[in-house]
Amino acid sequence: MTVLYWNICGKGNMPLVLLHGWGMNAEVWQGVVSLLSPHFCLHLVDLPGYGRSQQVGALSLVETAQYLLPYLPPHALLLGWSLGGLVATELALCAPQQIRGLISVASSPCFTARNTWPGIKPNTLEIFRTQLSNDFYRTIERFLVLQTLGTDSAREDTCILKEVVRVQPMLSVEVLEGGLAILRDVDLRDRLPQITVPFLRLYGALDSLVPRRIAAQLDAVLTTSPPSIMMEKAAHAPFISHPDVFVKHILNFHKQLCS
């Protein structure tokens, strides 16, 4: 098995595994590493195919979770952002005995709009897919802009995300298309009630990719979990636009797990 980029840091006892979103890498968490490090043993991961883990080709969601499984520390708290939230959820479903808790950030069990379920229009994802081969950087840039749209710090947040992409080698179109296929095709809604670990869900009220309406729909199904938390002035990357508030919610969840 190819070795993944897996950086461990922090002074806390509980392992916190951070899983990034589509097109990104572990550097996206740098704004909150110093805030989380006193409380957790952080595991900063480049997902298979991304960042410094590009020796791996495109994988399905299940394959990605199975690839990560041997690397997970015992009783880890998983935090997944966007696409990483799907990966974290799949891990919580297939290996609950290894996981202490699950945190999804600006993520959805089904990213694509279906019937009455709100989400990204399928043709939007198809446009991104077809444009990747023709204009790689512009396509990535458009996706980054969507993630920060509406926040007071949108320009600055977009610059941070662009830098995260820029500092790592260019991703393969195959891996990016594979990630878009996961966002387009995966639907974990029916499996969510099978999650047995504590489950925290964080959303940005201004998110243009994961509509805030899904929070209430998930709360109605996941009745044994705490209600979703809506960060009112945040969009798709709340840990970048509002790091202090974001970390506060993580620490509150950590406190509940330890009580």
C-alpha cells in the first residue's frame, strides 16, 4: 500500500483526524491548527490522490475509506469537511469500533439535489467535470469562489484556499473527476440512522454548496444526536472565515465526549 501524507502534531490526548474537501489538502487546516493543538493529537491527512498523497489514483468513497482505515489511530475523533465529511461518515459506518466521534463540516450525505432534497444541481457538477480538462486552474478557482461566497471575508478566504492549492503539485484530472463523481453519485441518507457514534454537524448559513435546509431534515432523522449547529455568518469554509467560533464548537463537543 502506498504511504499517505499523514502528519501528527499537538499536545492533547484524544486523536483528531482532519479530512479535507475536494481539490484541497491538509494545509487547509493551518488556520486552526494552533487553536486545536493544545487540546488534541492532530492527524493532518492528505486524502488518497490529493496533495502529497498523489501516488494513489482515483478511488470511490468506499475505497477511500478502506484505504484510510489502517492508518486510523484507536478511538479517533473524525472531522471531515465537505467531501471529507462523506469519507468520515463512511468510516463511522464501516468501523464504528475505531471511532470515538464524528464531526461533519459543511457536508451532506447527498450533495446532489434530488426531488425534495436540496443540494448542488447535477448540471453544475457536470459543467465542472467537463471544464477540468479544458481549463484546470480556472475551474478550481470557480469552485473556490463558490465556497466563500457571501461572507464578509470572502476575498481573503478565497486567497487562503487558492494558496492551499498552489503550494502543492497540480492534481490529476482523474482524481478530481473521481471526487466530483462521489459528490454527484453518493447518497448516504438511508444509512445515517446506522451511525452509532456521537455525531456533530456544523453548517454555514451562507453556504451555496450545502443548503442550510438540510440541517433540519437531518435533525429530524438523527434524533439521538445533538441538533445541527448553524454558523450564521459563515459559508462553506467556516473554519477559515470564523476559526475561533469553529474551534469553540469542536471543543464543546470534545468536552461532551469526555464527560
